[in-house]
Amino acid sequence: MATQSSAPADHPVLVGIDGSANAENAMWWAVDIALASNRPLRLLTCYSLPVMVGLGAAAGYMGPMLTTEEIRDIDAANRKMLEDLKAKVVAAHSDLEVELFIDQGSPATAILKASEDAAMIVMGTRGVGSAHALVLGSVSYAVAHRAKCPVVLIPETAERTSGGRVVIGVDGSNSSNRAAAWGLHFAESVKRPVELVSAWQYPYAAMSPEIGMVMGPDVEELRHAMQRDARKLADQVRMHLSVDEHSHVSITTDVVEGSATEALIDHSRTNDVLVVGSRSRSVLAAALLGGTTLALAHRSKCPVAIVH
């Protein structure tokens, strides 16, 4: 398993800003990561303008419902919001390079466009309102699904403390292996230990509903075999990561019976970073981009990094 090198050092940490408290918390988390990895910080906000759609003889016409002055005021307000946040960051960390981006239209499109040279995208999981916020939902899903770099979703409960771990969900898939490689380099840059978590579930479908018995191998024998396979998988990933040049990063493993969602949530704390791949093998019920991954983002108390 070849490890995935991190993005070049000049690639920034991109943060989506929508004026909410959660977005500002996400920004401060990104500030810590940018400082630890010696990267620039890029703040982006995007706003949409109400439009007037022509009917009848004017069908097909679309134009802004606001005057030029009103549009200018909206743009100025958004710029001031970014400049005020930059001033806060620079006041606390004068050596951190901070870039400002402002755009109109779709927030997801704006984020993806601004992330073409980004090391990662950081977004809060709660916004100021579904009409125009960078909220977990359609915008987060679109960004997480289409982004070319890792996307980190920050819940309101996430802590800025640097004492946590990088918890990586592994299932043997190529996506999981790439996530593990990225997680190792991330852990190296922020000086955190790594914990690999492999989850397995007993195949209850193998039981006969008529008599309530397992058809085939003995129950305990099958459970032990699945547990051994999960342990072997986790140990193999650890072995591959340990031969990397970052072998001085502490790497531990844990194997848990149950769903991947529950296992990863149980093994993560508010100051950890949870890393999952965007695609996985269903046999181990690992994180898929969609239901399970977004369930992790909804329920996790720590940041969730989705790696493509």
C-alpha cells in the first residue's frame, strides 16, 4: 500500500465562512491546523442575490431584484465580515498568511472553485440558515462528494486542543488505504498519534429465522474468525504505514464488534480528528460517502475528515 503524500506546503487550508458561530469555530480549528502544518489560511464566503424572472412576453429574462447600490452594500458587508475575521486571526497570529475570497452564486461551486489548489477544505456543520448558509446537507454533501482534496467537517462540539489523536477507520478498501495514508501525513504535520479502528459485524443473515440457529459454522467459531480477519486487516495497515518515513508517529490499532459508525464515534473524543475514506467495502460496514459518512458528521463530537 503506497502512502499518499500531503499537498505541497504552499497549498492553503480553505475555510467556508457564512457568518455563523460554528463557521467561526471551524475557522479557528483551521487556524491551528494551518499553523501546525505551516500553511496559509484561506477564508471564503459566498452570497446569492434574489433575481426577478420574466413571464409572458418577457419569459426567459432574469435580472437582479436589487439596485446596484444595494448589491454593492451586500458585497461590502460580506467583505467586511471576512476582513474582521482576518483581523482577529492576524491579531492572534501575526505570522500566519491569510487570504480572502468572496464570490456570488452557489456556495458549493464557490468552495470547489477556490479549493483547486487547497490542501483541505474546512466547513462547520451548522450554519446561519438553510437558505444561504454553508450548512451540513446539500452544500456539504456536494463539496464532500466532488472535492479533489480532503473535506473536514467541524461540529459545534469540536475542541481546539492539540492533545487529541487521529482516529482512522480502516476496512481494506483502496479508499480506506488512501485515507489511512493521508491520516498518517496529517498526524505527522500536527504531531498527533494515530489509532486505526477496524469494525466487524456478525452476519445475522446467516441465522435461520424458523429455528433461530446458525446454518453452517459454529457461532463462536465464526465470530472468532471474523475478529481475527479484522485484527489481521488492522495490523496489515499499521505495518504498511510503519514502513513509511513517518514511522516515528505512534500507531495503535483497535478492533470492535459492531457498526463502523458506532465504533468510530465511540473511539473518538472532542479533541480528536476522525478520518474516513469516501468509498469503502460494504462487507465491513465501513464509511460510505452518503448515509454512514454523513451520519458520522452529524453525530461525531470531533472533526470528520473525508478523504478521496
